[in-house]
Amino acid sequence: MGFINNAKADVATKAAADAYQAGKQVLTYKIIEANMNHRATAVMPGVGEQIEAIEAQGWHLTNMAAAEGKALTGDRTALICLFRRRQ
């Protein structure tokens, strides 16, 4: 998966675990894709791994929205993910 994607998955795991422990019912998490060629149809490196990391902490992805933006590093797609606590 790669060092950076592993680190992002670790951060997602901690955020999800902390929210779950705090008794939150909803978790909103922003995932920014690593792919520099964001307009191509392809796998979005690291995104699935972060979603899996969050779901492994007791959450279920219920909605996702995408937005494109330009940061210092270039164009990127940000995914705003809404997770609900599993019952």
C-alpha cells in the first residue's frame, strides 16, 4: 500500500476509534486522493484502505460526496464520507 497510504489509514483508524469511544453516532471524514492524474478513470490509491480502516472500528459508510480542489500540490479530489455507527 505504501508508507503514506499506511500512515493515512493509521490516522483514519485513530479518528474512527476515538469517535466510537466517545459515543458519536455520526463520523464525517475527508479523504484526499493520492493520484496526481485525478481526471483519469482508475483506482484511487489509499481511499479504499482508509474506508476499510474506519469501517473496521465499527462504522458503516452511508454517503460520499466528491469535490475537486487545487492545493499547493496540484489538483486533487476530496471525498467527504459520512459514516454511521453500526448497530
